[in-house]
Amino acid sequence: MERKKRVLIVGLLGEQINQVKSRCANIEMRFWKTDENLAKLKTMVGSTDHVISLTNFINHATDTMIKNNTHCYTRVSGGISKVCSVLLTL
């Protein structure tokens, strides 16, 4: 059996996280909120298969750090529906 992809989603808020979890339960997801430490994000990026960020809700430093520390990075400008669409293509 193939293991679930580990995906890190950056920039969602609490209730949005719950909505994404319920729509895409077959994917192992981790979440980083913008009020958390960048060092924590860097560690999380290093232990995932793919990173998705909501570009409207992160700053340039966060975007650059992700870009420099992962090879599978998708930027999303939109909301929950767009994130779920990307997740379902992974």
C-alpha cells in the first residue's frame, strides 16, 4: 500500500484548516499559521513531500524560505476551494 503524501499547507486559519481536513481526508496534512515561528516552518518544510501556500496571506520572507527549502512548492491565490483542488491533483 502506498503511503499518504505529506503536504504542508501554509497560511490557513483555524476553521479553514478544519474545512480542508474534512474535504481531503485521504492526504496527510500539516498546517503552519502565519503567527507561528519561521524556524518551525523551515523544519516542517523539510519533512513534507509538497508545500502549498496561500500567497495572499503570507509575506515575502515566508515565501522565499519555502522556495529555498523544498523542491515541490505550489503557490495558491485563492481560498479553500483552490487549496482542495490542488490537493486532489497530488
